[in-house]
Amino acid sequence: MPKLKTRKAAIKRLRRTRRGKVTRAKAWARPYRRRKSRRARRAKGHEHPLTAGQRRQALRLLAS
């Protein structure tokens, strides 16, 4: 019988809001912070919603 894959990675990376949206953190937020503009550093600090296709896939991963 095949092993069941865990969804721990998705749980760590994605967050579900009260309204049902799924958000994620921006990539490249930590390294080279000094080199980035203040505006770029601020933009990386916020969470961003997933697109419709990614949202459907993410909800499947978070369902378990």
C-alpha cells in the first residue's frame, strides 16, 4: 500500500483567513534586506492572497 503524503509543508506555508481566502508570504523576504529599497522591504512583509487556481489546490492540501 502506498504511503500517504503529509500536508505539513502546506500548513506551515499557507494561512486561511476567516473569509475563506488563502494567503502566503512573499519569497526572498529575508536575504539581502539592506540592499532592497524600503518600499520593497515593506511589500515583502505582508501576506498576499493566492490566485484562484492556486487557491483550489491549496484548499485541497489544507483539508486534511
